[in-house]
Amino acid sequence: MLLLLIVGAVAIGGFYIGKRGKEPATAPNKSLQNNIDTSNSYSPTSTPKPTRLISGGVSKEGGLAFDQFSLEVPVDWSIERKTPAPASEELAIIKGAYELKIFQAATGGALCLYPGDPDFEGPSSRYSLFAELTTQDARILRRSGSDAVGNTGKVGYTICQRNTEGSFNQPTSYGHISFSLPKNYDKEILGEMDAMIISLKKQ
């Protein structure tokens, strides 16, 4: 009798373990998946444009926590640098109506929120679309925004960075990063801008 009870218990246990093993994994957040900006995400081309390596950023001796950095810029983009205030730098990378700006200065930050994220009482910005980009030094960023045209008649994006807790914030470790594009922008040029972000590396 004891032997029959042991055999029965093993059989029942095996049945439930097998059943649990067949249960589907938890589905990903569909509302978030549906808002990933895959159409505009950077994808490498077989014939990339020639680039030049440039550097930027302010020394931490000036009191800022941002990193100095380098990135690859296509040769047909122009570079403009400004120092709006002591211990600050505004680096603008321009091609016609397209502009990528990296700004380091003593400014505040904000949490970046996406579809499915709960509201946050502190400083925050909510974005309907994003494209995830990983830099040369393995930092995970999101080009965040929408295709809505702003008051300036342009489309704007903000770059947010994932922190150790998994949420996203701006500014990034490289500073405040923004894109400005014309209303009917060329997705190939947007891809060049994404590629510049991917090439970012701490110096």
C-alpha cells in the first residue's frame, strides 16, 4: 500500500510539472510594442558614408557631471560649437534643415515616460514613439517623441537614457541631446542621425 501511494504521488507531481512547463510565457506589453518606432530605427547600410571623428563635452573640473565624448559624423554635415555660459557647451551637427544638438550645462532633468508607464508626480515627459539605440560604450538610449509637427514647423525628438533601475531619463550622460527635422523628413537622413548617436563613446 505504501509503495502504491509513493508511485501515485510521483505520477501526480509529474503531471502538474509537465503542465506548468507547457504554460505560455507572460506576453510582453503590447501597448509598448505597438509604439516602438521600428519604421524610423537605424539600420546599417552596405555603403556607409565616410565619417570623421569629433569630440565634445566640458571637463568635469567645471562642476558638471556629464562625460566628455566622441562620435562619428558624416563628412557632409557641418559642426558648430557655442559656449552659452561658463562650463557649458552646445554642439550642433547640421545638414540643411536637419540638426542634432548635444548640450552640456547646469540644467535640470526629467523622467521619460512611454505608453503603459504610470504617471509620475515629479518632472517628466511622455512620448508616444521611441527607437532604441545602443552606443559604442553600451549605453542604452531611446530616441523619443512623435511625428507631430511642433510650433516651429519641425519634428523634434529627445534622447533619453536607461538608468540602473530600468527607467529612462533625460539628460543623458553625454548631455541633453535633441533632433530637429523638417516636416517631411528623409528617413535615410534620420538614419544618419541615429548612427551618430550609436557611435557615441565616453572619452
